[in-house]
Amino acid sequence: MNLDVILFALFAIGAVASAVFTITRRNPVAAAMSLIGHFFMLAGLYLTLHAQFVAVVQVLVYAGAIMVLVVFVIMLLNLGNEQQLTERISMRTTIGTLVAALFAMQVVTGLLARPTGVNTQHADAAMIGATAGIGNALFTTYIFPFEAVSILLLAALIGAVILAKRHLHEGI
């Protein structure tokens, strides 16, 4: 086994553990911190797959910006008494248990299955996941969808500003 496989296995175990911690913590802030750890584990997995750009975006966007927003929302909600938030056995709990059992069966099946022997990466994997490769593809092959998305985001930003100004003038 080489270093990539060992690191991939360690990051995968860390990702599963942090995901379990995220959904089992009663304290929302502890769950959010576990989710941040999960995002970092995913970034490590991306690095082992030679997707450097995706790993950096994972850390910057998800572990940085999105989690700051999640923590702010948790703090602003002020959930109060946690005893009122507990659930008894319901349809949601039953379906969740069934989905978890199906997932566990898939994991066991995957572990017991015979490997195919095909575990090599594409020859250009390091170039495909690098920033230069993504930028080259984005601004040559996919320039029209890139510009269409940028115009859509600009329109959404202008709409948000107009809606915010309208509420500002109504409040005065």
C-alpha cells in the first residue's frame, strides 16, 4: 500500500466519524463544529484524488463561509429549552432507521465484494484537478455556461438589493 491509499483511508474514516458526530450531537454548536471537521476531511479526500482546486474551494466556501452563516443562524435562533425539541418514535424516525439499515447493508456488501482490480487514476488526473486545468476548460470549452451563470448571479444580486431597499423605505 502506498501513502495515497493510507491517507485516503484515514480521511475516509475521519469523514465518516465526523459525519456521525454531526448527526448525534445534541448541542447545535458541537454539531456545527463536527460538520466543519467533516468538511476538512472531505478536502483531504479531494487532495488524495489530486483535485487541489476542489479541496481549496471546499475549505474556503463550505468550512469558511457557509459554516459561519450556519453558526450565526444557530445563535440567532436561540432555541431555548431542548426538552421541547425531542421527538418520540414517529414516521420520520422509522424511515431514518430503515435508510440507515439499507446504508449499512450497502457498506457491508461493498466491503465483502471482490475487487475488480481497476483502481488506477486517469493519466492526466493531476492536471485535470489543478487550477490551471479547470481555468483552461472553464474559459475555453465552457465559456457560455460560465457567462450565463455569472449573469444569473448578477441578476439575483440586483434583485436582492432592490428588495432590501424596498423594505428599508417601508420601515422609515
